[in-house]
Amino acid sequence: MHPSSLLSYYPTYAILDEIASYGNYKKLTVFIDLKNTLQTTYMEHAIVNIIENSKQMKFMDTSIFSSLISFLAFHKIYGLKRGIHIDFVIFFETGHSYYHHNISKSYKISRKIDDLYGLERADRELFWNVLHNNFKLIDRACNKLPGIKVVRLSHLEADFVPYYLLSRKKIKLHGNNGCILYSNDHDMLQCAFKDFFIFFKSGKNKKIIKSGNIMSIFFKKPCSYPDILLPLAMAIIGDPGDDIIGIKGIGPSRLLSVFDELLSLTGSIGEIYKKVYSGKDIFDSLPPSISNKYLQMIVDAEIKDKTISKNLKLVSFELLSRALDDPNNIEILEKRKSIEKVLEDNEVYPLNSMKEALSRTGVLLEEGSIEFLYQ
């Protein structure tokens, strides 16, 4: 199986040039939402191929790891040709998120893949084992390659990692530095900071998303609301992809029609976050009557079931980041420590030692791909 057939989220040089031109960047940090960009891996032909390879080979199938190395090498080659230094942050999670499931038991409940296209149980277990071993290899090996950080979180959604690292200045942007994120997860629109670009690829649809127009993308109509209001809008409408149930009868158009009036009742997003994080009501005071029935539906849902507050805890990267800033249990504290450990560990294995270690594991790489990562 060719490496690009599993991780097929490649941009063109023209797209990378367009991103680099926005700020004349001399350094790019590339964020990779690993499981999102590896969606091809879960298609039937890829699963069958991985299983068959694993049965025939002496070593486990490492095509997922090899696909990632080829993807990284592609960007390194681009950077060398353009005189741009490129670093990488790869992030993913293993296991369901305790943080989110403690808020809602239905969170991402429909995402479970059970029978894997009707495969026998032994084949399903083999596939999951290969997948787990590839993720473990990515974690251990890539964290010892120059300019690469792998954040692997156990039982905590990793989508918030780019937001957390940048908003908390764990990774600092200054001068001619820019960021690219590879993901088509709409949650990631929360990461659209200045000098941060999202490469969105879905089928033949490819586009660059940048800060300043996130709410227009969400509402599918031009508007001037600041990007930081996205989590509030998501909390009201819901997110079917993550099994987050919004307020029935409220879609983008109806929410947009009452958004100004809603904000007059809630205050700024910063004030909302303070209230939600401390368990207070998001409405300080309400008028005796609300003339718009859709606004009344939103208010009633929050008063009755805390719909907005609960959903904000599920969707907001800022609220999850605050939980790491001030952890209230050992589990969250350990997650913060694991991220800090990755960032602080600057040990790099020499090229020959890395090649020998990978060879002993049976890793097959495209010629020269690992060498480019050391340049």
C-alpha cells in the first residue's frame, strides 16, 4: 500500500505558498490532527489490506507510521526548497474522553465502529492491535525526531491541543512565524488565531480557512461577529457529528436572527465562560417578557436543562484549557503534565540509531524520507 493512500491529506505547493505568503513566514508550525487525517485507514479496502499484510509479514504492519513519515518528509522537502523552517505537532487521543463523558454519556456514542464491515472477530482484533501498535510507534519514535512533538492523550479528546498550546503560549508565535492545521473537524475553527491557517480537505473540496470570518462560515452568511463566539453558537445549535444535542428548532438562520439580542442577555463570551466554569447561571437578569419566540426557546432551554452551559463544556476548547490550568482532579493534572513532558523533552535520536531501531521493528519507509526529517 502506497503511503499516501492512508494519509491522503496532502496540500499542493501552491496552497503552501499561499499560506506562506500571507505573512512572508520563515517558519511554519504544522499541526496534524492525526486520526482525522487518517480517515482513509478506516475504509474497507484499507482495513482488509492491513489485515492481510499483518498475516503475511514477519513483523506487524507499520504502513500507518510509514504514511505519516512520508507526509512529514513532503513538508520538509517543501521547506528546504522555499527556505522555510518547518516543525510539527502531532496530536491524537486513545480511549473515550472521561472529561466529556462525565458531562454527557451520549458524547460521540455513534462513532463506535463495531463489526468493521462484517469481519470476523479475530480479524477485527488484529486490526485494532495493528492500529494501537502504530499509534504507540508514532508516539515513541516521532518524539525522538528533530522538530517533532507528539501529544498522545489517554482518555481525553486531543482536539483542543493546538488551541491550548497557542493560547497558553506553550508554543510562541512571533516574527515571521505561522501555523497550519490539517483537519476537517469543524471544532478546529476555534483555533483560527492570527497567523494560524486551517487546511480543510473533504473529498475534492479544499480550502484555506483563516481568522476573521469564522462566524460567517458557521452561519453561512456574511456577518461581523468575532471568531471567539463560535463555541456559543455551537452550544446552542449542537453538533450532530459529536452527538451533542442542541436546542430543537434552532438552526443557523434562526440563531443569527436573534444573536444580538441573545448577547445582550448573556454578556461577553468571557463573562459566559466565567459563569459556566463557576456553575452560575449565564443570564444575570431577564426582561419580564421576550417577544421573539426563538429567543424565548433558547432562554427556556438554558433555564430548564442548562443546555447551553452543558454544551459549552463539551465544545469549548477554552473551558477545557481552563480545566488544565486549574485541575480539580488527578486525572486532568496528569494530562497537563503529559503535555508539558512532551514539550520539555528535547532528546533526539541520531539518524543512524533511529534507522536501525526502525529496521528492527520491520518498518518500511520510502527512500530518503527519514533523512529529510534531519535536515
